[in-house]
Amino acid sequence: MTSVITAEQLTMRFRGCDALRGVDFTIEPGSVFALLGENGAGKTTMIRIMTGFQKPTSGQCTVCGLDPTRHPLEVRRRVGYVSDSPALYDWMSVGEIGWFTASFFPKGFLEYYRESIRRYEIPEDRKIRHLSKGQRAKVALSLALAHDPELLILDEPTSGLDPMVRRDFLESMIDRAASGRTVFLSSHQISEVERVADTIAILHEGKLRIVAPLNELKQSMTELTVSLDDPLVAIPTIDTPAEVMCDELLGRQRRLVVRDFTPEMHTKLASATGVTGVSERPLSLEEIFIACTKGSLSRPASAPESADETPQETAMEAAS
Amino acid sequence: MNPMSSSLRGLAWKETRQVVPLVIMLLGVAVLLFVLWSTMSAAQTMANFGHYIPLVLPALFAAGVGAILVGQEKENRTMDWCSSLPISPSLIVLVKLAVAIIGLLVMWVCCALIGSLAGNSRLPGHEAGVANSLYWFTHSIFILCCGFYTAWRMKNTFASLIVLIPLAALPYLATSIYYSLFMTGRHVSLQESAWLLTLASAIGIIVMAWMGYRAGIRDLSPARPELEATGPGHWLAAWRPAHSLPVPETPFRYPLSSLIWQSIHHNRMTLTLLILAMLSGAFAFGYMAVSSQSSDEFGMVMVCTFVAGAIATSWLGVFVFHGDGSASRLRFLADRGVSPTRAWIGRHLIGLSAIAVAMIAFLISSFLTLRNPADNRVDVVPSMAMVGAGLWVIYAVSQATSQWIRILAASAFIAPILSGVALYWLGAAAISSNAPFWLLAVCCLLPMLATWLMMRRFMDNSAKWPIWACGVVTTVLFLVLPILPFAIDVASFPGITPSARASLAANSKKLSSTGNAQPMMRASVPLEYLQQTQHKTDINLTELVASQRFLPEDYLEIGDIAPDDTGVLRASNPDNRRPLRADRYILSRSIEFANYFRYLVTQNPEDSDAVESLGKWIDALTEIAVRLRRSDRWYDQHAADNVEIWLTQTLSRQDLMELRSRDFSQRAIAVLADQAGRSAARRRAVLLSWRREMDPPPMEHDRAKDLDMFGGFRENDWFLWYPQEKVHWIQDRLLDRLCVAALQLIDAAENGQDTLPMRRELHELMDDPSIPFANSWYGERLQPRGVSYGNQFWNSPAVRWYRDWENQAKELASSSESEEP
């Protein structure tokens, strides 16, 4: 099966920062692919490269079998894209922007768009500037979906949508995937992603920490709580293929997030000297995301404890 | 439908819709300019500068359309959305350019229409013919291409507009270099110069259009990784300045300080350029205002610097509510509870400080220029306060424009025009309408007050219509307030009653014109010619005078008046005498010659040649008086009075009693005795002069207005004690009152009533209010008794009517009758 998106060693450097550092992944048709990452992780840069707005510093990317930097128009014809804050022509009416956009796509675009707008109950004669944020998002989604694209790329798609529309929208994403179309979405709404995504990728500081099917990912991630006699006791090393995503010491307990943890490892760990007990717990996607990006599941220890302490004093202390 | 044509149609529709607001705004500005100009009745100004107004339309469109179609789309990020659609970059770039060029053509058509409506469809430099029109056209396309290039090339629309100014001057620069290299010491005709400029602009169009196209394609294509050539690894990286200056470690104590910091750091380069240009302009103005020395090149540089400074001041005002001062950015401050007043002050402090520094620059410049003893000085030097007020008006109007018009490209070009008009309006109100200083000061504050009042709405980015409504109210107040006292004064100025006016109109319609008057012609005077052309010592005046005959036939050439067999000037057909149009100079000269012979006769009454010559002059002047009385023009009656006074005084002289029995004297006395005919001629002339003024014949309309004549009098010499603009509005009422007073004077005199009240009214109308009636020409004491040559007399209508000389004429006629039997 031909991959809809492939990325090989994608690197993107800007002045003062490396947005992407050797990103590799492939997306198969008929799936909902979710790209997670904290702010500034490189998600939007990734999308800009995929949609042909940005040439990567190095590496290769194909979308629908095409190089977006060489064939941006063909890619845009076959892809539907909604950015996180779509800048629509606010002097156009809802109907006009559909008519305008339809002139760049094959027949059938306008009918589908009108149908979608009607479903969202947005009057066609209303100016874009008079729409609410959510209504604008709906118009942008309708424009992106009206030509029934092979691949739908969404950057924070549900921001601004009310819960009802959000639910309908997410269900429609599942339907699209079921009909063989592909959806690539970047989002912070992990609970929503968890509901619709087939594959999850977590991007952290320009590197892909994890790319895996959702169920597989959730099954492979385990939180271990190891009780110790003494906090200074060393526990046995967790061997490959298992991977420790985070490791922290809380009194006489060590908490680890481990990927691909096996029962054999559990036995080995439980029988180690100084270990009084080992418990396992499956993790939610949110916890996995936090573990991958922050390296800790605990609350930050550096939060100011005293309300009287001013930010300046904190900053001065940090500086000293 | 073909997908290509479908895309084309969609794009063309979008671009056209985006251009329409600019077109409407420019047409609005043109209409405003014409309305103001016509309101101010500045016919001369219109004649001098009117042809620049239609030119403003294509020029501003060409300069602003790039910023609207490209810069604005980039700033609003709609370009990003548009380029996410499957449209080829070249199609986007070309459609934008094509729509802009079509729009420019439309603006040229509007320009031609407005020019023809204003009655002046000639472009500046029209002497160069077709080449000139072609030059303006090609240069406007060149500016358009430059605007597109800068808009595609630069991220900041404001900066792209600033860069456009030097680019627009490139054809001039290129031709100047060409002249200095290849055409030194050779005269270049206007036409040749226009063709060269056209050629330079045409080459510029090709280059800039190609560069603009490349810049557009580059901008719409996938962005290149910027570090390939410019990253930290690049050798230049170590030399580049940091992106931003280090932030102070502690926050500012006062919020205003932070706002000023933001104003400075938001766009340091643009701000620096604007302030430098403003200071240079003030410095140049300091030199220009004080020194009258102007070498061509240096003077031109100074003028250009001054104009650039004025535009920079305006753009500093525009800068207030764009960029970080735009509604969307100020929302950041509004969300954080910053008060609108504080934000407003913060946005203005930099601009106002720059104005203060510019005033000091002007002071230093004028001081340095004054210190140079070799420099010639002009008489009137503007004060520092006046310069400050001018800068304030430009700045205040521009900042208000930028709040009302949120499209940067539109406000950046409309603001300098509006501020220029506002400055002219206030200046005209001060000079022509005597607007009080405090009212002008209020008007200067109005635009600032308007933006301050609307600051909350602007910051909250709420509905725009209250801001526009405030703009309309402010504009109306700004236009109305300075002329309000003047308008009240004008409205309350007394005129005549409608019934009196109707009566005037009815009486004047009963009369028929005697046709065009015959102008007086003068033969050359050899004596004057010699005096003008030769050195005085070369002329033997005694011989010259002796060789002159000084007779009417030698000096007068008045249509059908020709010397008869006896040498006397007579009309060829006395029954069909054409009216005569007075010429003050010829009349004065004729009377001087007649005086010369009168002197000879009084010295030697036996000198028959002198008597004969005097007789010829008396006959000529009698004929002139009769013909002047037949004229429709009041002025000619005035001139006839002067001639008849001379005849009366000459024939009444005791030492010339001997001549009364002579034919020429009898002919003159017969004319002088006709009091009823004189009154009828005066009444007729007054009524017809009034009719011609109020309802000029179509063919003469332009001529009458150009010459500013009322019944032959120069209106410009009347009512000088009123402000110039006021005269324009009250002139009809003054003329109505003048005619009514003159007619009442005639009626009273004919009925033997006292004429004093009418002369008082005439004095009030025609004399400076500081002159008391007793000291005026209309009074009894100073009534003109002899022939007058002074301006005061010639500008005072009816001043000699029914005065002592007419009684003297009556006595002369009656004594002549009694002598005859």
C-alpha cells in the first residue's frame, strides 16, 4: 500500500532554533494520524513543509506521492488544509468565499460547501467579519472538506468549536478514515485525539519521541512504582527492548514510565535486593504525552510556594 | 468552464473588490478638494494648481494599489490562506498586476472627466504636448510597478511605501545623469525632455514589472530555509546586529514609559527615517523661509527636502494608529486594563516630541541663515510658533485619518493630502475670513480630541461606525468652525429688500443696450518714445516740443471720429454715434494737451493758432463726452463727468470769455446744458451695469469674471477694507446697495431734493470706514472740483454727480443763452 505521507530525516533550522531534527514517519491511507507536541515542538513547521509552504533544510517529504516543495499546487489540490487560525477574507460573505474558492477546484465543490454551511446553520449572506470564532472555524472546515480531499491536514481543528459540533466533527473524521481518506491532525486536545486517532506521534523539541498506533502505544506504556527499603538502593537496569521514558524518586518509591515492559522484567525487578514491592499501572494518553515531553509525571517542584514572593524576587534568586 | 478561466474569474473578482474602496476614497478626496476650492472661490489658485487635482487620482492609485493588493493581504495573512489554494503563484501575481493596471486606466478616465468638469483638462507641463501626457501616463504605470515590487519584497507595508518615494524619482535621476553625460551645453526643449522621461519610465516599467513578478513568485513559493545563506554559520552572522535591544532587567516604573518604549521599538528603522526626514524638512524650511537666495540645484534640493519633511510629519501621524497602534494590537493593552487615555498619550508622545525637535531645527536653521551677511533675506519670516502650528495641523489631521481609515495604503496617501488641505483651509480662514485665533486653535485640537474620544472603541476593536460618525462630525466642525463667525457676519450683512431688487431687475430689463462700445485708441507719442529709448541728454526737448503739434488728430484715433475738412475731429455719421469706452490714460493725456493750448491762449489771446488748436481740442472732448454718455458702462459716465468738468471750467473762465461765442464753445455748452440727458445716461448706465453684473451675457461671462469689472470699474480696487473672502460673498449686496443709492441720488437731484443721505450711503459703501464723511470725496468740504487724475477719484462712482460743477454748467448755459440774442 502506498503511504499518503512519508517523511525521511526531515530537518528544519531557523535562526536561533532547530524546529525539526531528523523526523521520520509514514502515514498509511485510511487512518487518522495525530501529531502531539507541546508549544514550539515543531508541529506547525511540519505541516508547513507538508503543504509546500516551507522547504526543509534537509530531508525529504512526500504527500500523496508528491514532493510538496516541487509540486505544491498538485499537493494543495489533493489536500484539504485548515490552519490553527485561518485568515479568511473578512470582507467576503460566507457564500462569496465558497464561490470564490470553488473556482480553483473541480465541479461539485460549491454544492458540497453550501450543504456543509447549511448543516452548520451559518447564513450564506453574512460577512466573514461578522462571524464568531467558532463559525469562522466551521467555514474554514467546510472550505477544506468541500472538494473531498484524499488527505485532510488540520492544525488545532476543534479550537473554537462548541462541544456538539466538536463531537460531530470528530465522528466525521472517523467516517472519513473509514471511507479510505486520511486525516492528519495536530492538536492539544488529547482526550479528543484519543477518541479518533488511529496513530499517535509525539514530537518533542523537534524530534519524534513516539510514533505508534494508539492501542499499541497505550498497551506498551506502563507506569511502575517500585517500593524500596532505602532511597539510596539501586534497582536493576531495565534492558532493551524496554525503554525508560521517565524515572523519578519520591521518598522510598521510584516511579518509572517504561515502554515495552515485560512480565520477566517485573519478576527480575521484584526479586532485586532492597525492593519491597513493584506495582504496574497502564497509562492514559495524556500521561504518556506528559512523560514523553516533560520527563516527569509529578507537578513541577519549582513552583513558588509563597504567594508573597514576587516574580522579580524569584527571577533574581534564579539568576543568583 | 475551463478551470483556468474559472480561476481567473475568481481571482479577478477578488482583486477588483479589494481595489474598489481605494477608488471610492480617492474619488471622495477629489470631490472634497473641488468643493473646498469652489467654496473658497479661489479662481486664481484653481487656475494655477487645479490641474494637479485630477492628477492626484492616478498618482495616488498607482502608489497605493500595490500596498492594498499585496501588502494588506500579507499583513492580514489572507495571502497565506489564498496561497493554500491550488492557484499558481504566477497567476496570483499577474492577476493582481492586471487588475491594478485596469484600475489605473479607470482612474485616468476619471482624471480626464474631472479635468473637463473643472474646465481645465491640461496636465502640468502641457506645453510639451503629447509627450507630456504620455510621460505622466507611463510614469504612473512605473510607480505602480515599483509599488508592487516593494510590497512583494518587504514584509512591512509602511516601509514599502517609504521606499517607494525614492524609487519613483528614478526616471528623473536617470535623465539627469543622461543630460550631464551626453547633453551638456545643449538646450533641451520641453518636448525632448518629456520624451526622454517617457523613455526612462518605459524602461523602468519593464525592469520593475519583471522584478515585481520575481519578488511575487518568490514570496508565494515555498519558503527557503533561511539559514542556507544567512544562518549563524554564515560569515556575516557575527557582524549582524541583534534582533532586538536587550530588555531592561526591571520593568518600567510608569506605564507611559513602557508605551513609549513600545512606540520606539515597534519599528525602529521606519521611525528613525521618518523623524530624520521631518527634521531635515524643518531645517530646509528654516533656510527657505529666511533666505531668498536660490541657486537652481540647491534650491531644488531644499524644496524636495521640505516636501519630504512635510510628508514624513504626516506619516508620523499615520504611524500612530497603524502597526502597533492598530486596533488589533492595541487590543493587547485594552485586555490588560490600560486606560484609553494612557494608551493615546503613549502613542502620541514620540510624534509630539519629534515636532518639538523639528521646531528647534527650524530655529537653528533660520538663525544660521540669518547670521550669514551675504544672504539676501525675505521680508516676512515665519515664527517658530507658526512652524510648530503647521506641523501640529499636519500631524493631527494625519493621525485622525489613520484612525478613521484603517487601510494603511489608503491612509498613508490620503493623510498628506488631507493635512495639506486642512493647513490651507485654516490659513485661508485666518487670512481671508479673519477667523479668530482661539477658534483656529480649537480647530487644531479637534482631530486630536476626536481620536482621544474614540480611543476606547478603537482599542476594543468594536463597531467602526461610531468612529466614522465621529470622523464625519469632526470633519464638518473642522470645516465649519473657522468660517462660522465669518458666515454669521456675511449672513447678517445688509442688502436691499427683495422688492427693491425686483424693481431694479424690472427697470434694467426695460432698457436695451447700445451695443459694444468703441475703444479709444492712441497713436504713438514721439516724445514719450524718445524719452524711453534715448538718453535724456541726447534729446533737445525745446526743439522736439516745438516740432510737435499736439493736436487731437495727431494723438487720437477713435473709430469713426476723424478730422473733417477743417481739421476738426467729428464723427463720420453724427446720427449714428457709437458709444465710447473710456481709457483713463488717453483721457488724461488729451486733457493735458488741451490744457497746454488753453495755457497758450490765456497767455496770448491773439494767438490764432493756439485758439484754433484749443478749439479742436474742445470739439474733440465734446465729442468724447457725448459718446461716453451713450455708453452702457457706469465708468464711462464717470469719465464723461471728468471731461465735462474740464469743458465747464474752461468755458467758464473769465480770461476765455472771448471764446464763448465761437462755434466750438457753443457746441460744448449745448452738451453741458443737457442736464436731463446726463441724468438719463447715468440712470441707464447704472441699471445696465447692474444687469450685466447679475446676469452676464453668455459670451461675456468668462471675460467679465476674469477682469472683475463692474460697469467698467475694477472691482478689485473696491471694498479693500473687507477681508478678501468676505467681499466675494457680500459683493452682490454691496453692488445692489450701490446701484440703489446711485439711482436714488439721481432721482433726488432731478426732483430738487437733498442728495446728502444718498451721498452718505455711498460714502459708507465705497470709503474706508476709518474715513469720516466730512473728509471723504462724497462730503461737501472735499468734493472734487477740478479734473482728477488720482486713483481715489476713479474708484469712487457717482462722486461728481450733481455737485457744484453741474450748477456751474447750468449757469454757463443760461449765460450763453442770454448773450446769444
